[in-house]
Amino acid sequence: MAGREITKVLITLPYQGRHWEKIAEALSPAQIVRCREEDVEAILAQIQDADVAILADDISEAVRDAGKKLRWVHCNHAGINNSARPEIFARNIILTSSSGRSAPVLAEHAFFLMLSLVYQARLREELQKKHQWLPIYQGTKGLYGKTLGIIGLGHTGKEVALRGKAFGMEVWAYERSFAEAPENVERYFQQEKGDDLHEFLGGCDVVVLSLRLSDESYHMIDRKAFAAMKDGALLINMARGAIVDEQALAEALSEGWIAGAGCDVFEVEPLPAESPLWDLPNMIITPHCTPAVPDIAANCVRIITENIRRYRAGEDLLNAVTRKDVYTK
């Protein structure tokens, strides 16, 4: 692929100091225009002749439509579904994200949810408040020796697999396709080769969701999926809420189709107060928040500057979204 020139870049990132200096150096000698994210009028004026946009958040419909010359848009966060619209692909705009910037702690968070469920953290807290010394683990098995199934073996999925091996778990993975056998995975299922999702789910003791939300993955975990899972299985969602049919999840938890669930993401956020998920004893809820890695800004800058190099060299970009990732819900 031939190299590509960068002439004008619109940037809404708030970075200063060394982080900003690295981005500016990587973009030189292109014209750089910085706008505050909230200054919509200035953004709409400057985007009209920009060929590249590096944005703090998603690209809005107004900005996308005004940017007639855009060739590459980078959104500086992980979940890209709000930007992955058909119009982007119809215009052959390259769309990338900063996915992976927090992968290690997202994986830690997944294990926090698993362990909270396995060791009955909510019940343990209640008993401690009552000063009650009661054994609660008769018949309970830890994570060791269990099968960990990961749907979506991207940055976070790979970190979950690594930690699963450290816990002595057998690791399975389900992905659209694999170019090569995944590291730290004993058994892997490929959707494009016809491997069955429900067969995968039926073999797992813990299922971790770490895939992109797209039209294809919307409500992937529905009543049929829950029915295919073991009655002692756990579901952990660190991806996007709309991948799970929450009505089916509430039913599966209340009727014992699965043993428990831990979710950091929900289809509507904040999770509405009337949601039945709040009151289920086998449900752990965290409000879409994870502790930060030591320098998340530096991680983002590394992704952005490497993609600037790749863009100019005509190479494939990191975290590029494809037409298969389009989301229209």
C-alpha cells in the first residue's frame, strides 16, 4: 500500500507537556489545529478541510458530515461502536481507537468479578456485619481447574487468558477468526469456520465477554445462549452492555440457569433503578469504571504515534475497525 500524506489534523485531545510534544513531533510537518471538545462551532469550522482527526471521544454525525476530506479518524478510547456507523465505511474513512490502553486492569477487574462471585463476597460482607462466624464454602470450588471461556481475544481477552493460566484454569477462546493459534489458549473456536457458539458456552465454567459491540454481536448472549450454559456457570461482561440481553440475564439468574454474573457495562447507563438486576443476590454490578493503569495517557500516545507512522507508511493501522464492526442499533 502506498504511503499517505497528512496535511491538516484536527485534534481535541487535552494532552499537555511531554504527551502533547510526542504527538506534535510525530505529526510534523502537518498543520495541527487544536480545539476544545466542547467548542463544537470551532470544530465544525476546522474539520471541513482536515484529512485527519484525532478526537478525545466519538465522532459525532455533524462532525463526520462536515469533514468532507477526512481520510482517517482516531477516537481516543476503547469502545468504538458509537463511531462505527455505515457512513464511515461508505466513505472509506479509516477508523481507529485506543483499545488496549487499559487492558491489564480490565483483566484484573474481570477476575475481581469472578472471585467476588466464587467466594460469595456479598454474603461474606453481610455475615461480617452481623459478627457471624459461618462457613459458606461447603461444596464450592475455586477457579483452579475450571474452564475459562473468553469471547473476543483482543487486547483485554489476551490479558484475561494470561491471568487465567496463572490461576490454573483451562482457557478456551471464541473469536470471529484467528490468524494463528492464540497464546495461552488450549482450545479455540472460530466463528468463520462454523464453530458453534453454544457448544463453546456449554463447555465453560466462566464466560468472559471482551469483544466489540456491533450489529453482529448485539444481544449475542440471549435466552438460547444462557440455556446452553452450565447451571453452575458465571458470566462476566467487560465489553459492552448491549451484547447481553439483560431481560434474559435476569431470567437466567433468578431461575438458576446460571450461577451468577458480574457486569461492568449495561445497555442503558447508568443502570436504571427499576432494573431487576440490582436486587439479584447472584449479580455483581460495577458502574463502568476500572482503576487506571500507571500512565494511561502514555499508552494512548504510543498507539496514536505508531498509527501516524503506519498511516504515512501505508501500513495497516492498530485497532482499525472494519465493516464487520458496523453498529446501527
